[in-house]
Amino acid sequence: MQDFTGKVAVITGGASGVGRSLAFALGRRGAKIVVGDVDTAAMEQVDADLREAGIEAVVSHCDVTQLDSNIALAETAEAHFGGVQLVFANAGIGAGESGALWDYSEKDWQWCLNVNLWGVINAIRAFMPRLVAQSETTHFVVTGSGNGALLVYPDQPIYTATKAAVHTITENLHYQVQAGGLPVKVSALFPGPHIVDTGLFNSGRVRPEALQKESSGNESGINSVDDMKRMAAEFGIELQTTHPDEVAEMAMEGLEKDAFWLLKTTPETDAKIRARCDMIMNRETPVPDQVGG
Ligand SMILES: NC(=O)c1ccc[n+]([C@@H]2O[C@H](COP(=O)([O-])OP(=O)(O)OC[C@H]3O[C@@H](n4cnc5c(N)ncnc54)[C@H](O)[C@@H]3O)[C@@H](O)[C@H]2O)c1
């Protein structure tokens, strides 16, 4: 898609972080924006800020864990703007995991799988029938993570599992639309190249009442990127971060070329990906340094 002018872009999890930056990047290029989210305060803020920037937008409650809520978001886009040409299945959470995998609370698993995995599945089911039915080129973009899709960071097994699954789904979606000669371009967006300074590490703010953490003691103690920076500093590491606007600009550049991989890495990450491939090809026993940690 060379030109976003007049196109309608739906962004789940668009009230904060990467999704919010995508809304502005697309809006500045002339797209009409539909944000779906569950964080009322952030939704009000993004609504006001998009208006102030002169961007045509609708901000609507959408809980991605519910198929009906995704379908309602599609209908909202159609009612306001007459259709949808770009979908960003972007909403995601971090469950604040720490400790032994076998001790994790079932509610951590459920919440993370519900948002990160079912959120993408529901968006595919709600929006793909609408995208494939159009004669013009449309886009379906899934926000994944290198943690799971490319590497396996050993300290967030639930998150990693969801992002591994989400990537295989994204790749399969791409193969299916290609095989069918359908007008949808599928892309995999990887926020980075460093940890992106967003609300992801404070996802507890939107955790549903029914899935609150049990008192299992599995608290990571990390609630913000600043907490991560402090923890890294204790190990003598200066943690680098990326602003979400940079991620959105990287995504725009890729989408303008209909790229599948919306991925920017550092030389260090590239070396880890290569080491991981070598480890598999050489049948070596994994060690954390080779898999991502
Ligand atoms: N921040 C990073 O370093 C990083 C790295 C790789 C991938 N990602 C991915 O980027 C995506 C965006 O996350 P972010 O980093 O911008 O975090 P963020 O917390 O700033 O944004 C996520 C948004 O999703 C919304 N959300 C949460 N649960 C929802 C639900 N049930 N229904 C609808 N919306 C919901 C939140 O309210 C929030 O607005 C996620 O998929 C995340 O996994 C982030």
C-alpha cells in the first residue's frame, strides 16, 4: 500500500504505546483511524490527542479476548467510515511472570493467552472476511515479538509461548492469502530494536477482575521500563530503549513496500538469531545465551 490517504485503519490496543504511535503515524499520512481498547482513561486521552492533531478518528471499547467485541469494532469502522482497509492486531499484555514455570498461576496463563493469542485469532476471524472481500489491496498486520517468534527469552515463558504461536499464525495467514491469490498483504510487526518504552510492563492496569493474580508469590517486581533499567543497572548493564514512534515509522516504511517483516534488529540480536539457527542445525543443547537470554 503506497498511499494511506483516505484508508481506514483499525488498531487494537491503540490507546497506548505502539498502537497509539501507529494511530498517529497513519493519521498523519491521511488515514482514518479506529482505535479499539479497554483502558478507558488512555482511550479518552488518545481520542482528544488525535482530534487535536486534526486526525479523523473513532475510539471505541473493544475487548480483543471476545470475538463479538472484535466484530463490533469492525461494524463501528464500517458505520463511521464505510469500511476497513488496514487492521493492526496489536493489543497485548505482559503477565508479570517470574519464578518456576510449574508454579505459575493458571490465571496468568489464561489472561496472557486470552489477550495475546485469542486477541489475534478473534481479530483474524472478525476482520479477514471483510478484507478478502475487497477488490483493492488491504493489510492485516499482527504485532508479534522477537521473544517467541525469533528467540526464546528464558524468563517470560507464557508471553514467549503466545508470541511463538502468534507468529506461526501470522505466517500461515500470509501463506493462505498468497495461495488464494487474495488481495490482503499480511505483515508481522516486531516492536524494537530495543525494549520499547510503553505500558507493557504495567499491563496489570487492564487486568480483568476475574483473572487477578492469585497470591502465588510470582511477582516479577517490574512495572515499568524504568524498573527494567534499574534492574539491568544492578547487573552493570545499561538498558537501551526504543520510542514507540520509531516502531510506528519503521512499520510505515515496511507497509509502503508491502513487506512481510516489519523488523528492525541490532547486530547483537542478529548474532543471537544466527546462534540459535546454528544451535538447531548442529543439534547443540540450548543454553540461554544462544536462545536469547
Ligand atoms: N514494548 C515492547 O518492548 C514490545 C516488544 C515486542 C512486542 N510488543 C508488543 O507490542 C504490542 C503493543 O504493546 P505495547 O508495548 O505498546 O504496550 P502498551 O501496554 O502500551 O499497549 C498495549 C495496549 O493493549 C491494550 N489492551 C490490553 N488488553 C486488551 C484487551 N483485552 N482488549 C483490547 N486492548 C487491550 C492496553 O490497554 C494498551 O492500550 C503488544 O502486542 C506487545 O506484546 C511490545
